[in-house]
Amino acid sequence: MRRNLLIWMMILFTIPLLTQAQGGLPPANPGGSTGEIRIAGISSLVPLTNMIATSYRDDGFGGTISVGMEAPDSAFARFCAGELDIVLSGQQPSPVDFDNCEAAGRSFLSFRVATDAVTVATSPNNSFIDSLTTAELQQVFGNALSWSSVRADWPGDPIGRFGPATTSSDFNLFAALVFGGDSRALSTALGAQYLEDANLALQYVQASPTAIGFFDADFADRNAAMLKLIPIGGVLPSTQNITELVYPLARPLFLFTATSVIQTQPQVADFINYYLTISPLEIQSTDLYGVPQNARDAAAANWFEAIGSAPPVQQVTEAPPTEETEVAPPVDVTEEPTPEATPAAVS
């Protein structure tokens, strides 16, 4: 996403700074532990997690790591039953899952590690759409037959609807954020075309001023010169708006585990430390977005709390004031907390 070759030139300089950026996490020690780490959950996080799992093994981990794609509801149930160590999810566990895990001695602990989003776009030649609300999106990608049935002052042309395949994580994300998870209206909208090839969908949208589509936000950003990105609720899908969850079609992504798992399975504790430390760098080679600094610090604080330790106090060395130097008071910074299972071992 917003790739820059300088990122990769800076990797060797960046890695030593990551633990400081991650709330003072200690260096992970992949070679110091063994055993099994079982992970499953939302498809959006599987590529990033596979990358990090491979890197963890390459750095010396002698055990096994399995990463599977699974609907979060199913993964949470398996976690509560002791069949998984980490769940990948873009949603909170249900009250039933909370109760079941509590009864099993597995109180949920979350770490926000990434953000995903979808972007709504039209042709650059579209002259009548300046912004849409989520309620209007329900009409546009639902039962509205023409643009004028959404807003009376819009043209009476039929709506050309395009999007990703109905089996994709982006389709499911749009259905979750716009339709509350009920994709029936979305998948049955008159004339809607949901395509495996995002570039083909882009071409259709670009070619017609009365067409509209939704895309993976990173893909849309990379092709912004060929599209007109539509603000939702007046908010554009900028990187900052997405990572700070101001943009309505953005979603936080989490690792879920339990304090009891971290305390009894040192390999899981170390892997999560490793994940939190290197994920800001690894995310650069995925279509995901990162998280704000306060979310990273909160994740690190959760990790320290789970292992029963306090985060280290950050020592700040200040230059002595001079006649021209005005010393400002310190500033405090404070955060927030689908497909069949197909496990794939990382070797």
C-alpha cells in the first residue's frame, strides 16, 4: 500500500527501533521456545499472519505454526474449546463466546494489529455524486433501480453496480459494514456484477459515468487517477481516516487469545510479542493498513499485563534549557480495544 522503495532500504535501520515504537516490548526470542501455535480466523489477516509465522520460524522457532482461514464465529468456538491458541478477527466475540470462554478459564484478550477498508468509487466523469451516506449505499447497492430513486435531483439512468467476487473478504467486509452482515440484498441487486478481477471491475466503472463500484481500499488508492473516490458521510478514505477508524468503511483487525494461554504457553506469548513488533513493517507488503501509535501502545500494554509485568518507563533525556529555549510541559497520549476452515501449516 502506498509503497515506497525507500521503505525496504530502511528496514535494517528500522528494526532496532520497533520495540521502542511498540510500547517498549522486549526483543522476541523465536529460538528460545518450541511447541505448537494454532491460529485460525478471518481471511483478511491470513496473508500477514503467514508472513509473520514464516519469519518467526526462519528466525529460529523450532515448533510448528498452523494458520487457517475460518469464519470468526467458528474460530471463537474452537478457541473456547481449547482447539486454537489465537483467533484472527475483525469482530468482537459474541456474548455466548464470552461466557463459554470464561467458563473454560479463557478470558479474551485482544491486540489490534491492522486495519482493512473498502472504498466506493465512480468514473472520473461522474458529475453528480459528491458524497454518499451508508443509508444511501444500501439503496445504491440494494433495491434502487435508478439514481433518481436515491436522490430526486440525480439522473434517471439505471445504476451500474460493480464489486469484488461474493466469496471475497472485501465483499464480506462491505456487507458487514453497510448491510449489517446480511449480503442478500447486495448479492441480488438488479444487474450487479461481482467480479474476480478487480482490474476488470475498475475498467467497467471508469468507462461509465453512471456506474459505481466498491473496491479494496488499497487497490482503489493505487488506482486513484482512474477513479473518483467517493466520501462516505463526508469522509474520504485517506490513510489517516482509515487507520483512525474515522472513515465509515474501515474495520480494525485483532489477534484474540487469553491471558491463561499466554501464561501457560510461552511460545504463544513470544509469537504475539514478535507479531506486534514486526507487523508495522510487514503490513507494508500487504493490502492492509496499519494502526495508530496509541493502538500499538495499548496492544503492548495488554501483552505486559498478560505476562504479569509492567511496561518499562520510557526515559526521556532533554537538553538543558537556554535563554532561547522554552520548555513545554509533557504531553500525555492515551485507545480503543467466510469461508470454510482450511488450515495451512507454515514450514
